[in-house]
Amino acid sequence: MSAEGEGARIAPRPDAEGKHQRLAGFALARFEGWALPKLAAALPAWVMPDHLTGIGLLASTGIAASYMLTNRDPAWLWVASVLLVVQWYGDSLDGTLARYRKIERPRYGFYLDHLTDAYSTLAIGLGLGFSPYMLLSVGLAIAIGYLLLSVNVYLETHVFGEFKLGHGILGPTEARVLLIALNTGAAIFGPLRFAVMGVPFTPYDVIGLAGVVGMLGLLLSRASRNLETLAALEPPGRRRGVQDPPT
């Protein structure tokens, strides 16, 4: 994802222009904060943010296709890893370029960025699921879990003025690095299958299932915290416009 929509809780809701204060709390956020502006400054003037978004979309499609093609040749794992870097470049740099040139379109960027994020997540999840390295059910569970978290984040954006898609130190860039590490291990050592109650698993499945459990835990935690905050702001049984009696 680009950082164009990332933000922290700052107001009851986004302002009229759809802007949100950006928050970078990921493990690689400092590196990206250093690298992305330099990459944006090096781009020729004819390259626009939408071009980079398109590169990210094409790379996501290529990643999915590469994972599927590993059914024929595991060498496609190397292609998937290269495309993960390309996808990071396009997906992370589009918002940075817009801010660097001061040509932001906050509402347009927010909408397009997260629509393409949803597509990319589903495409990569399906690609993994149709590869020999991950069960389809696990790939779909990852996509569903991520999209559920995304829906929660968009609701937070509306009611709190918050946009924070990453959780803790794990964000999209860290997930790409993990996938590249898994791809490298699988390309060198093979899928390393083992059976649990007759069901074949690989390290992709184990890490994927751990990620799903983590995402569901985060969703429940954030939803509980949000409902507690909203209940305090809007107590039950209170009529609108009625103030507490003086003490």
C-alpha cells in the first residue's frame, strides 16, 4: 500500500478533503521514510503516481501468475520474488511521489489505493493457494482476514479520522520481505511438506495460519477497543441534545 492514506487518530472524522495524519510504526518504516523520497526525486517528470499504481497492479497479477506457474517449474518462485520488489516499488511510491511533487489528490488517492490493495491481496492469496506451496483454504483465509481488517480500518477512518492499516511492527513491506524469504527457502530446499492428520502442510501454511490467527486477534482487539471508545462518546439511553443535570 502506499502511505497516502495512512494516519493516526486525530479527530472525530476525516476533514472535508479526506486528509489523515500519516503514522509509520512498522519495522521498516524508517528505511522507507529514507528511501522512498529519494526514489521519488529520481523519477523523470513524465512519470505520474497513477503510472506507479499501474505498475503495482501489474506486478500483483504477475506474482499470482508466478505462484501458479510453480506447478510446472519451481524456478517461478524467483520471478515471484522479483515481482514482489517491483510491486513494493509501485505500490509504496505512488503516494510518496504525489506528496513530493505536491500534487496530492487525497480522496482519489485513498479510494484508488485501497481498491488496488484489495485486488492485490486477493490475487496473491489465490496465486499462493493454487501453487504447490500453500493450501487454497489457507490462501483464501489470509485474503479474507486481511480484507476484514481493512473493512475495520475504513470504518475507523470514518468514525475516528484514523487510518492505520499496519498493526504493530508488521505492515505490507514486512509481509513482502517474509514472502521473499519463504520463496527463497522453497526454491532452494523444496516445499518441505509434512502431514497433520493426513493433511499436507508446508512452512507457507504454518506461517499463513499463524498470520490468520494474528489478524483475527487484532480485529477482535481493535473492534473491542473501538466499541468501548464509541460507547463512552455515545452512552446508551441518552437523548440527543440533552445535557447531564448540574450536580
